[in-house]
Amino acid sequence: MLPSFYQADLLEAGCDEAGRGCYAGPVFAAAVILPKDFKHPLLNDSKQVGERQRLILKEVIEANAIAWSVASIDAEEIDQINILKASFKAMHLAIDQLKTNPKFLIIDGNRFVPYKKIPHLCIVKGDGKYASIAAASILAKTYRDAYMEKIHAQFPQYGWNRNKGYGTLEHRIGIEKNGLCMYHRKRFNIVPQQIEIPF
């Protein structure tokens, strides 16, 4: 099982995002402060956990965390400020909304814009190394998936209930046939020149 925290002296929050590489929809981020003795056998990087297990973990995390929060930046703002800045902004918003203020942040990835004066550490593949980052990845992923399933009803031609806005063949064919909609990230250069459709 993943260790609950990186260091024991300061109250620590883990942060992660979901949807950074998608063609459509917001980028979501979460911040989670877990009790130091928190353990769960299923908890891991959200990409390594099945959908049913993620939903179980979401309930466990929300019930047991000292504090948790989820925030998002929509496609229009992603186009305005770029996806990297949008990911950092979503993380900052999530930290802002925590009901308990952390004193140290551990961030999944190799870059981060400092949040106020709180010290932080970037950890590559941190969502598979520390429980609080893994928990943040689970919340960001489950909340984003639920959002994409909701807007799928508005634009079913892109298959977002299955691909969640990622650039799958189904999604790319949907773009070729129907063009882009309000939820697409226009600056991602996602309009295909030609798609090979397998027979």
C-alpha cells in the first residue's frame, strides 16, 4: 500500500489533475489531505484503477480525508491561457477551497507554479507513490468523468461517455463528421486533415 505522506512534520496535501491531454472538456484538479494513518489496498494512480474501484475509492476518500476539494478550468479558458497554466490554476483553485490549510504540498509531475508561500515538492509519477496524490488523482478523474458523461447527452456524436474527451479514433471521426463544438479545445489543432477509417 502507498505511504500516506512524504514528510511527517507539516500538514501535507497531495495534488493532481485529470484531462490535461484531452481534446474536449475541462481540466480538473483535486487537492487532498489524508490522515497520516490512512491506508486502502485499492488506492493507486487513477489510471491503474478500474472505473468501479475508482468510484469506491471516491467515497472512501471523501469520507475519511481531513480535507478534499475539486476544481476545474473550462475549454474556453484553456484556449486562452494554455493547458499547462490551466492545470496549475485548477490545482491552485482546489487548494484554495480546502477547509483545512495545508503547510506542505506534494504535486504529481515535474513542474508547478508555487502556491502562495506554501513549500511544495514535485514528484514524477507521484500518483503511484504517495496516497494523497493518488487520492487527488482519483477525485479529479471521477469528477471529470462524471462531467463528460453529463455533457455527452448534449453532444452524443463524439462518444464522450466512452472516450471522456480523449483523442480516440471514435472521437476524431466524430470531429471529422460534425466539426468542433463549444466544449472542444480549439487551440489543440484537433481538426483532422484525413482519418483512416478501418474496415
